[in-house]
Amino acid sequence: MRLMELDLIGESITQPGASKPKFQRGISFHPALGDEVFTATQDDLKAIYAQPDTPCVRLGTICQDQTLPAYVTVDELLGKHFAILGTTGSGKSCAVAMILRAILAQNKSGHIVLLDVHNEYTQSFHDCAEVLHSGNLELPYWLLNFEEMGEIVVGSGRRDREADFAILKDAILQAKLKGQDAADKGAYVTADTPIPYRLSDVVRQVDDALGKMDKATDSIPYLRLKERLSALQSDTRYAFMFPGVTVRDSMAAILSRIFRVPVDGKPITILDLSGVPSEIMNVVISLLCRLTFDFALWSDRAVPILLVCEEAQRYMGQDTSQGFEPTKRALARIAKEGRKYGVSLGLVSQRPADLAVEILSQCNTIFAMRMSNRKDQDFVRATLSESTIGLIDVLPTLRTGEAVAVGEGVPIPARMMFDLMPEDARPHSGTASFSSAWQANEKGQDFVADVVERWRRQER
């Protein structure tokens, strides 16, 4: 006797008036004991993996039969979020570029924001992307809410920071009120309202509070705030957030550029965060995620936006003692409520076990690439349905560019191979070739001097 365990995932039904049966997911009735079992024919596979009737794009081929294309339905993929998970070198970056390229090929007026932590994707979208980096990025400090501003100015490592926060909050509120028209003063302005104000007014408010005889604390928090604000304004690394003394209301222009409204032939914005100081990286990401959701909310879903987060484990981990909690809250809000307002979330991570469960669990389509870590495999297994658990066993043996695709965005769970991209369109994420680089001794002291100069000027 030979025994086989089967997972039932769908059935072929001939609709009235149709000449051929159509495959659909789900089981309306189960086979009975004693029914015959047949191997799938080529026609059966074509029917199962056929192009969906809804808008879809091709991403690659089915591993069981390289002649069968692998499709994803665009609205299900984006409307219910997706994640690309896999260890370093498994082909995640190429998969991201492939998916976005395929979607944009059919949707020229898309609105995609890609958080690029390592500056990998510029050459992949050089012909259709607005690339923003620390040299041309404009995210003025007055766009920050108070929690984000407090993280930059006060920090989170000290136990006595409550006094600093209280002084800073009052000073910012008074500076914002000073810049408003008399008729609007106090009508809607809070410490979180994104309206322009001058840092010099904040410093002046701190000075005034310092001079009062009835202040609640000693002079140290006031002096500490003044010193930190002065340091932020003078540090060139923070110039994209703390520019010169001139303050203008450029919020509409900033949002228009980030979210590609109008598109102007560049439907994707690549935010190169590699030049952003590491100590405020999470704050910048928090601001961008919050702006994305709020823009979609107040625009009444007129401009659906896809937010793609590379290296997501760096700023949305499970450990609450690591990272910046408002960043995780902003991403969790998109994951839970974004579908209602036209915001889609795409997560990319090499350590899925470190991701916040409440966010990853909202991704209804998962592309699981090669994973050798048992903890990561178990974590992904816990997020999948029972009918797809068997596919997880192949994760350690997947080739580069191969993935197990499951969820709402694919017709049925499948093992697929992403199509190869042209060499000049692949992300700049390949491993350095030590064997070839160590063959020649071409670099000299001038090369090191040039590196030092760019290092000091923060110019890549």
C-alpha cells in the first residue's frame, strides 16, 4: 500500500455556456473515499496557472514547467499589502525591481515611494524615477510632529528628559502661534500641526522662559536645548532638515515631489537614505510614513500610493527597546488601515523573525525566497495558511531568484522563478568580487585622499 497526503486548494468548474472548465480557488465539495486520483496534464496546469481575468502582470515562470508564466493580480497584491522575505543574496532586490517594473509597465501614472536604505535602486529606475538624497532632499523640521522633533533635539537615552520635553513643547507651540495670522491664532495650531515656524523664535522662547524667576526647573535643561538647537543648525549633515534662517511654506511642493503629483513621466520616488545620519534615520522614516498616510487620508483616496520599505527589520522590529516606536506605529497604521485610504505597503526583509508580527501579518501576499535560518522559517510558517505549509520545507534549497509565492495576489500558492532583468537595470546590490578585485594593484594614495575628501564632505 502506498499512501499520499494531499492538500486541496481548488477545483475546475465548467460554467453554463462555457466550453472549457475554469479553475478557481477553494473547495465547494470534497472527493469521496474510493474516487480515482489522476496526475495533472499540461492542459490542467495551463488552466490552473492561466492569466487571471482581472488586471495582472507577469513576474516570471512556474518552476514545475518553465513554459507556464507566473502572474500576480495587481489590485489584490497592492490593495492588501505584500512582503518579500529572504536571506542575503537570495535575490530580494531584483525581485523588488522586477515587481515594480512590471507594474509600472502597465500603469504609467503610478505613485510609488521606495525607501532605499543602501542606495541600490537608482540604476534600476534611472529612466522613470525621481531620486531624492541628502543633497537634494527637502524635509524641513517644521513638518515633524512634536514626538519626532523631541527625538532629534532631546533624544531618548536620558532619564531626566521630561523637563526638556516640556520646555521644548511650549517653545515650539508659541513659535508656531507667532507665525500665524491673528484671526487664526489658536484656532487649530498644536505642537503637531505641520506649519512653518522659525527656530530662532523657539530659542527666543527658551531664553524668555530661562529668564523667569518662577521657572519650574533649574537652568540646565534650557541651556541644553539651546546648545542642541544651535548644533543642529550648524551641522551640514542635517541641512536637508535644518536649512538656513529663511522659512517658507513649501509643504505642497514637497508633497508633490515625493508623491509624484503630477507624475511627469516619473511614477516612482526613490528616497536614498544612505546619506542620512544614522541617529535620525528612524525619525526620517517615521516622518515619511506618516506623511504618506496623512496625505492619502486628507486627499480622500484620490491618489493611491505604494510605500516600499527596504530593510524593514531595521525600523519595525519586534523588540520595543530598539528603534523609534513612532516609526512602528506609523507603519502599523498603514498596515491596518491603509487599504481603506489607498495606501499599500510593501515590506522587504532579510530577517522576518525580527519583524513586528502585527505588521507582517497584514501582508496578504508573501514572496518567500531562500531562508536558511530555522527561526525565520518558523516565523514565516506561522503567518501562512495550513494549505501552504508544505511549500515552506523547500525554502533552504531555493535558488537565487526563486520564491514560494502565496496569498491573495497569486492565483494559487506556487514555486516560481522571477524573470531575469537586464544587467544595466539590476539593483546595485551584488556581492563584491574579491577574486577579481585582488588581482590588480591599481589604487594609490590619491584614491585614498579622494575617499577621505568625499567622506569629510559627505558626498558620494
